[in-house]
Amino acid sequence: MTALGTGSTSPCGCGGASAPDLPTDDPRGTACDPGPCAGDEVGANPFLALRVAFGMLLGEDDFRVLMGNPRGKQMLHNAWLHGPGVVWGLGVRREGGELRVVPGLAVDGLGRELSLETSWCVSLTEWAAAWAARHPDPGHAPPDPVPGVPAQPPPCPPAARTVEAWVLAEFATCPDRPVPALADPCDVTRRHDDFSRIVETARITIRSKAPAPWRPYHRVRVLLGLDEVLPGDRAGEEARRAAAEVARVPEARRAPALLEAFRRLAALDATAQAPERAEGDACVPGAPVTEDHAAVVLARLTVEVTQYEECVRIGAVTLDAGVRTAILPTTTVQELLCALAPGLIGAPAAPDAGGPRLVPDSLTWSREHTVLSFDVTAPLTPGSAEPEGVEISSLSDAGRGWADDEVAGIRISTDGHRVKVDLDQRPAYETVRIRVRGTGSKPLYGKDPAVPFAGVVGGPPGTADEGNDAIITVRLPRVSATGRSEE
């Protein structure tokens, strides 16, 4: 935090001599000027550094460059790599008829630290009266006067109106510690002293609208399920397809697949990212947002306001601090990632025992779809190929249910890498489900190594005691055959 010096300007806050005026949607000037480069604030340019040489005469601008370079780099780092949010404190609460914000620290959208060292408070009744003056209730306004007719009182009882507003923290500076200074003798407006310090602080305001949240990396957020994909959102559609591809990867290899998708989409997001610019903006070059969007949201304020003639009263007051963004320390983020990793990666997978696996692209039919053939990655033991090792069933498109198609026998090639399954007749229906057993009492079994069938290529690992079933669904062409089709 910036240390407050002694001088004619007190810190902004409750009890301070220069406490801010009542905040409104059109805030009035205060002793602490808002704005990124307002008044005598120290400059900030991360890409301009001072070069000095022996005998060089240094002036005011040179010292601004000297101080502004590291300050600008820090602001740029905070803004892009951490983002806006509350670091600690800045709690908002109601105390009687006052709204109070306690001390704390935040970082705004331009990367500036917002330090509130004393509590800030405002009368809710005064604030509600100022709001009601700017937003008169037409349903309870007194009627227009009619000549010769006594004035009528406004309708009674008055209705309560619910007001939603936002408590924001904004960057502000206060000049401090005046010291004697040389003056131009020809300047009739000259001063013989000037402020030697700039106190950086926070200015609390109440606004009818909150600044739009800064949410970069849209593709990455869609990949992780944090953003929705709206119509016409090409970047979001790309990320959604990537998420679907990661979900199809076997669990044992999903973490590397997710990392690859994350890196690719993050690179695209970073390339598309650009600073927000406002015309005539003289602030830090390349900041993510402009001054208008740099404020930090502290709470959402909901107040019931009742007005009767000149009397304004407040009813129920609700404060929601859950709308604020908090900035977490890097060490905390590291520990949270470690805690979440098992849910993503799962328990450590056992090493695969090397059992044979079915190659999906090798599956073919012959002899009018009465012989099914496929390749396996490792040789099979011929004696393990019994009819119970392969199950085939088919589903009716006409709603007749499932039919079990009988396997007459299984043949294995001489080298053990090709399997042929003979059926009594063509499957009953066109949607055919094939299950090659790697589990149960009679699975297909490998020859070298002698372990159970491990399932489909790319599937989960199989062990030396229990393999995996390979399940594939295919669609056969529709034919007309008595008792064996939908006809």
C-alpha cells in the first residue's frame, strides 16, 4: 500500500477532511481526482525508458519517464496476467442508515492498485433522495395546477420502488505534502510551493450499471464448459468440437489430449486478443480495457425507496458481494489444480498386459453377410476361439426388438492375427451389434503373451487376469429375404 504522508490533504474516507462527495451516476469532482492520467498523477509508460549521460540536464519530464517506466510495466503485468478483482477486504455492509465499505485492496482493469486505508461511508437516505430526484415517479406526482381550483395532494399511500445499483471501487489520486518551489517571476499566477507527493487511493461510487466483466480466452472457456456457444459463434463452435473430441479419447489418454486442445485454443485466443481503445485515450499503451470499464465491482445493492412529496424513506436493503471477482494468489491456484487433477485424470491406470486387440477398420463381411472377419494386433490361441467368444445380435427398425444371431463357429488364421466368425444365416435385421469377449469364463485368449483379449485398439488397458470386451455396431444393407428382413 502507498504510505500516506503528512500535509494539507487528508486521506479519502469516513472522517477524512477530503471525503468524497455523495456518489451519483454523474459524480461531482472531489479532492481525489479519478482517471488514469488525471491531474498530477505519475506517468506510466512501460515502453519508454530514460537514457542518461554525464553532464545531462534533467527536467520534470525526465523524472516522469524515470518513474513511469517501471510503474507502467507493473500495471501492464497486473492488467493482462492477473486481471481486475479484489485482493483482500473492501467488504460492504449496512450500519443503520449508512452504507459502509471497509478498508482493503483491489486491482482495477488498467492494472492499478486500489488501496482504501480508511472506511468509506454514505447516508443511504441522502443517496436515495438524490436518486429519487433524478428519477421522479410519474404515478405519484402531484397533478398539474388548475386556475381557480385548490391544489390537490398527491395520491396516497406512495408505492415503494426497488432500486438496483452497483458499488464500485475506482482509482483516484490525491496531491500531498506541499514544499517550496521556484516560480517564474513573470507569471502573475505563480505559486511558491507545490505538492511533492501523489497519494494513490480508491474512490467508492454507486452506479446504476456495472462495467462489463473482462472475460478473455473465450475458446478455452468453452472447452472447459465455462462459456456458452451462441448462434454464429465460430470460435465457440471450434472449441465445442475440440471438447467433444477430447471426451471421446480413452480415459487413460484424456489428460494429454486435453492439454493439446487447451494449448491450441489458447494460442488462437491470444492471437485474437486486442487492447480496448477509446478515442483520445492517453493512458497506459495496450491496456485490456479503457478507463470507463476499469472499475472493480464490490457488491450489488438493492434498495426499496418510498417517496411522499419531499420525504424519501428507504426500506429493505440487500447487499450481494458474491458478484465481485477475487484475485487468488498463485500458490493457492497451484494447490487447487492439484486437488482437482484426480477428478480429471482419474486413478493411475494399470499398465496394459499386451493382450490382442481388435482393429476396427479391418472388419469385413462375406458370403452374403454370413461370415464376419477382423484382424487382431497379437496372435490368438486357437483353442480359445469357441462360439461363446463372439456374440452377435441385431435390432429391428420396425420396433420388433432384438434378435440373437447364432454363431456356428470361429476360425483363426495360421498366424493367429485373422479371425473369421461363421453365422448360421445372415443377421435378422440391419442394425448389428458385435461383441468379442475379453471377459467372462470363455474369452478369446492371446498366445504371446498368454493374456485375455484386451478389447478395441485405443481402449482401456487390460490386465493379465481380466481383459476387455470389444463392442462394435455396424449397419448392413437392406435386403429382401424371407424371414430375415423388415419386409
